[in-house]
Amino acid sequence: MSLDSKIPNGPISDKWTNYKDHINLVNPANKRNIDIIVVGTGLAGGSAAATLAELGYNVKAFCFQDSPRRAHSIAAQGGINAAKNYQGDGDSTFRLFYDTVKGGDYRAREANVHRLAEVSANIIDQCVAQGVPLAREYGGLLDNRSFGGTLVSRTFYAAGQTGQQLLLGAYSAMNRQIGRGKIKMHNRHEMLDLVIVNGKARGIIARNLVTGAIERHSAHAVVIASGGYGNVFFLSTNAMGSNATAAWKIHKKGAFFANPCYTQIHPTCIPVSGDHQSKLTLMSESLRNDGRIWVPKSLEDAKAIREGKKKAADLSEEERDYYLERRYPSFGNLVPRDVASRAAKERCDAGYGVNKTGEAVYLDFAAAIQRYGKEQALIQHLDQNDAVLIKKLGKEVIKNKYGNLFQMYYKIVDENPYEAPMMIYPAVHYTMGGTWVDYNLMTTIPGCFSIGESNFSDHGANRLGASALMQGLADGYFVLPYTIGDYLSPDIKTGTISTDTPEFVEAENNVREQLNKFINNNGAHSVDHFHKKLGKIMWDKVGMARNAQGLNEAIVEIAALREEFYRDVKVPGTIDSFNQELEKAMRVADFLELGELFAKDALHRQESCGGHFREEYQTEEGEALRDDENFAYVAAWEYKGKPSDAVLHKEPLVYENIKLVQRSYK
């Protein structure tokens, strides 16, 4: 099967406009006869469900949480990008497009990224109209701040809870449609299989997580908006319930899975404190606007700090290594996430880490507090030489910008970040890989669409900060409602899709069979026992830095662990009841397959790019070294029974509007 990305012809700036001008539409009177299933209710799924229902379609929305507002999008903190150029600092649609492609290390599809940049400005207008409380300047205009990988301020934000506020906007729009009866909401339901009838996606099999009932749900199209697969590492910044099941189930039914090795390690997370942890906590990248990242210059000082004999405040400026500012003077602390993460790992591996485990660096706000304090003293005509006053005023500014983040850090670490630097270390955060989709956001299964983090399309090998929220809302509010209509236009005469067909029966029986196997397995170890083992293999051998030996070992070890899991996992309880261990077993079973494909993808890609760093392929300075001649393509994997047999399909990436150069942030 050849991949057809269905990219429209013509200049890149005209593709989306011309596409919309010539697609097939569904008459408003006919939309009420068409059903659409949306799996996932985060920013992508929530905005898609609300918009599709507003257009007149009948939407069936599913989430495993007790409410759509509990989707993991709520955890996003720092902001959302848009090319509004409110700061007058040179931003434009093209610059956002350029920064996104360059930030993704030239492994993204140009046409999709330019469309994303085009509609970004519409997102802000939509959210303001919904009442989302985006931060404003003194004069009332929307404020912006900078994020890694850019030289302009284009990130709109709501303190340190941007994802929460944007999700509440989408959730409110959903509630309006739920009240009108256009969205039928299925909370506490998990999709466990896709149903294909005559070659088209026509429904799903879902389990009611409260009663255990297995249910059939039909539709004319299915939209997967279930997020990423970062929890394959066990420890990540994702919510513990976040999983890859919906995306993996459609992969096993024929949807190609693209670039699984492109996984983002976020540089500003609270470090691991011990084996007891079940997840990690993100500290927003927005903190890098004002925080300076450093480690001691001498190994002796680093050792003394780890042993508790010295504190950060004991070291003078001359004794500190602000290594990002030293290595990347043009971007400083605002280099892209992959660059910042590898730099932190390099310093810690060299022995300069500052916590007890040696895996942490400092994120220091002392300079920002002084700077803001003096500015406020000048504005208020107060004494700029009063050190106590300056510190007080500076803290107030920092509190207004990041107060909830500082409070969260204090509650978790029990250290006051206003008085001492935060300690941070990279952690798994976001996945750029996912189901392959064409320009219409449709997978290789007709009628099955994938949006937001669950698809691969817009970020290449690395995601710029504040672009996840942008992609999720762009897909849901402004892209999918057009592209899905073009697909559905011939379906207006189809009528209601019946669930009493052999395809639905077979899919339901397959789900029941797997559930019964887990319940009757009577093994000796818990699901978490195997998940933790998988996570350790992934982090140690498929994590921030990879090499051929480790990847080959990981492939063998994951396959062996999967066999052990099916042989020896213990799942208590019953199928027809509330059973969280059974939920986890189904999810970990999928992770144990995905993890092997992840390692296989990383092994085949003999280059370094963005979040994929192969130790064999790096510059003399330790930066990622791409191989554009041999690897400028999307790696889309076709399922053939097990991960080791997956077949690789390549979608060449053609760059007509941006010149490929080795990425530099110096």
C-alpha cells in the first residue's frame, strides 16, 4: 500500500484556502442524519465534538474520565502559540511556520504545518469569544511571552494554567451541545476496538468502566483524539490514566503508526525522588523566560551540594556554570526542549548534578526577582537601593506570573522556590509520533480520523513549547470540521449504521476474549510490576540517548517481558464490575507491543534529529546530526501480527519553502 498524503497543489500559502473552496460539503439538513464518534475529550477531542455538533452532526463522545474536563489537556501550563504579532517583534504566519519546521528538525510535513500557522490566530479569537481568561497587559491587550526555540513573543497564556482554561472553554462549548442533545456524552467509557464494515470505520467497541458492560456504538466516521503514548515509559508527566489503547487498536486494524521514536523529553520537570513514584510533575517551560539554569562549575562544589554541605546560595556568580547561556548565547535558556534536555543530562552525567541522586540542575529566579523589583521600584518612585523592598516587589511580580507553579513546587518538594532555586531534570512529556494521517487528518483506514497528539502530523522530531495546545485546537475547531465533511458527503444516503452485523459481533467477541484471558490468568505479579519493568527498559535503552546495542537489547527484552506478562500477570476482580486493574492490564498490553515498535523505529533511523538522539550520530559539539539524504521521510509502520513483523512505509518529506540546514541555536 502506497501512502498518499493528499496534499493540495499550488503555493503553500494558498493550499488551505483553495482546498476549502473546492471540497464537497454536507447540507445542514443532511448533517442531522450523520453520526460521528469522537474518542477523547481533551483540547482536540473536546473542540472537535463541540464544533461538529454545532454544525449539526450527531456526536457520540467518549472519555475514560468521569468528566471531559478531567482530560489530561488540563495539565498544560505554559501557553498557546499564535502568529498575532501583538508585540510588533517581527512575527508572522511564515515565521511561525518556519520556527515549527525548524524546531521539529525538518521532519514535519510542510503543508500541514503552514495550515497550522494560518489558523493559529483564529484560535485566540475563538477562545477570547468563549471567555477564556488569557493574560492581559495593563492597557487591556492580550499579553505574550516567549518559549523555547523562537526569537519572538507569540505565546498567549493564562498564568500557569493555560491548558485548564482552554479546556474549560471547549468543555463549555461541549456542554451547550450536550444540552441541545447534539452530543451524547459517554463518561467512564474506554474504547477497546474499532469496527470496520466494508472497508470503512463504522463504530467502536467500548467498555463501561463503572459497570463493566461491553457496548457497541456505530457511526459514519470515527475520530481518535486520545492523546499520546508517553506512559509507555511508566514514569512521565502524563496523567496515570493516559494510554495508547485507542490509537493502538486502530493500528492493529490497519492504521499505520508513524515515527513512534519521536518522543519529547521535557527539560523542566521535578526530578525523580525514588522508586516509590508513579508519575512525574511538569514545571512549565514558561519558567525558562525568567529562570536561569545552572550547575556548579566545580565537581567539588557539586559533590558538597549533593551531600548537604553546601547550598546553592553559597556559590558566587563566578562559581556557577549557566551552561545554556554559555553554549547557546543567541537563545540562552530558551533553546528548544530537546537541546535543553540533552544539555542537562550531559552536565549531570559528567557529575555536576545537584540533588541526592545527581540527576538535577538548578532553575534560579534570583536575577529575575531583582530585575523586576528594581523595575517596580522605579515605576512606583521607591528607593531602588532598599534590598528588602526590591526583593519584595520582585517576588510579587513573579507570583503574579507563575504563582500557582511555585505553589505546586513547594507542596511537592517542600522547598520555597522564591528563596532557593528550583531543582529540575528532564522527563518524558509528549509524543510527536502517532497514527499516520493525510492532509485531511484521516488515517489509512477510510472514515477513521486522528487529531491532536494521537496523530503524527505537525511537530516533526521535536515539538516547540506551546504548540501542543495550538495543534489540538486547530485540528478540532478549524481543520477537521472541513475535512470530515468532504469525506462524509457521499454518506448522506447511508442511513443509520446497524450494530447487529457480523463485524460488530466479531469485534465484541475479540474484546471479551482478551478480557477473560486476563481475569482467568491467575498469575503471580501485578500489572504495575510489568509496567515498571517496561518503563525501566524504555528509559535506560530507548530514552534520552540511544545506541544500536541498547536498542537491539530493548527489542529482545520487551518481547520477552510481553510473553512473561501474558503468562504471569494477576488481575483480580471480575469483568462485569468496576475493575481498575483490568483497565490497566488492557493498557499495558498495548504498551508492551508499542514499546517494541518504538525501539524498532529508533533502531532503523540511523541519524539524530530532534527528540530522537542516536549516540552514533552527533556533531563534535554533541548536537544532533541529521541525515537528510537517507532519512528525510515519515516512517509509517503497518501492523502484521506482531511488532517484529511490522512493515515500513516511507512518506518522503519535500521541503520547497524552507532550506534544510543543520539546526543551530548559537
